[in-house]
Amino acid sequence: MELILIGLHAGIGEIGALSFLWVFIELLSPNLQRVARAKVAAMIGVVALFTSWIIGGYYYVTFYGANVKPAIKAGPMPWAHLVMTETKEHVFLFLPFLAILILGLIHAHKEQLLKGERIKSILILSLLVFLISMAMAGMGYMISSGFRSAIT
Amino acid sequence: MKKINPQALARSTSFTIILIVIMTIWSELHSAFKGVLTDMSGHHWVSKGIISLVFFAIMYFLMHKKAVGHDAKQCEMGPVWMTVAGGLIIFIFYLWHYLAA
């Protein structure tokens, strides 16, 4: 059960990350079709990040705290929990709101985007969501390494 | 989708990120506050998420009828700076917390 939850959390989170990379690429040179596709990509990203939040949250509250956290803290890499998990679980909370913001900005600025205006903030935000999501995956790797090193 | 006020949305996002950073650090420094959060939902992290969602919705509801001002462009960059600063503050706080222990 835990492995399935971790896989779904990471996989759906990556779909969210790639959706915002897709938004970034579409808006580098916007036209009617690209703006429409960027909106679809942002919608997929919002749904994916909220789903990843719920699944990851369920795993974190149900399994991680009872089994994984004590093992990591007692193992050779306690920082994997004390720095990485703590940072990951709280910085992750930014992502769903940033995702909603990007979708809202694309919707609100549709006309300006076609004229090449108001793109900068959406491009930067999309890239930021992609990079933070990738950083989440990297921190997830360090956390699982901390657990593996503790049980071997 | 109804007409969206981008400025209100950007400000709501910025304020929500600030709230998350404050709740994160405050709950680590004051166990009583962490206890209140835990009592709310059974887990402090779940409570932070619920509070953030409700706060975001209330902020947008309160601000969405305000006319879009001249500083709209700068306003939309606000969440970028808040995200970078907030992420760094949280990471440095936990690093400091770990090294100081």
C-alpha cells in the first residue's frame, strides 16, 4: 500500500511539473492555439498537484510519521528528515496556490497574451513551479536514501 | 469561468505563502501553537493545508471586486519573490534548527 501511494504521489506530481513546463513552452511564442493548449496544460497541472497533495498527505500522515520518520531520525542520515522532509512538506504547500494563480492569469490575460503582453510573470511562475516540483522529487530521493541507509 | 481579478489572485497567493511560512516557523518555535494545529485536524500539517486553503479563498473573496490598479504587472511578480524568499526561509530555518540541535 505504501509503495503504491509513494509511486502515485511522485508520478502524479511529475505530471503536474511537466504540465507547467508545457505551459512555459507554449507561451514562449503565443498564438490562439498555443494559449488554448497552455490553459489545458495549466488545468491538468492544477488537478495533478492537488491530487499529489492529497495522496502524499495521506501517506505522510498515515505511514511516514509512524514508520519512516523514527527510522530516519535514528539512522546515519537524520538530516534527511529534519531538513529535507520538513522543507519538502512545507514548501510543497506553495505549489497548489501557484498552480491556481497561473491558470487564473492565463484565463484573465488571454487577449493580452495573444498580443505578446503580460507573459513574463506567467513564464517565470510556470518555470518556478516546474523547478520546485523537480526539487521535491530530488528531496524525495534524499528522504528515501535516508530511510534505506537506516534499515540496511 | 467567471471573470477573474488577476491582481486579487496574485495578492491572495502572496499572502497565503507568507501565512504558510509564518505557520511553519511559529509551530516549530512554539509547541503550544503546534498543539492547537494538531488538535484541529489530528495533524499539524493537515491543519496548515486547510487553513491555507480557507485563507486563500477568503483573501480572494475580499479583494476580487477591487478594480485592477496600475501596479498590476508588479503585483503579479509578487508571488515569484514570495515563493523564492519563502522557500529559502523555510530551508534555512530547518537547516539552522538541525545544526543548532
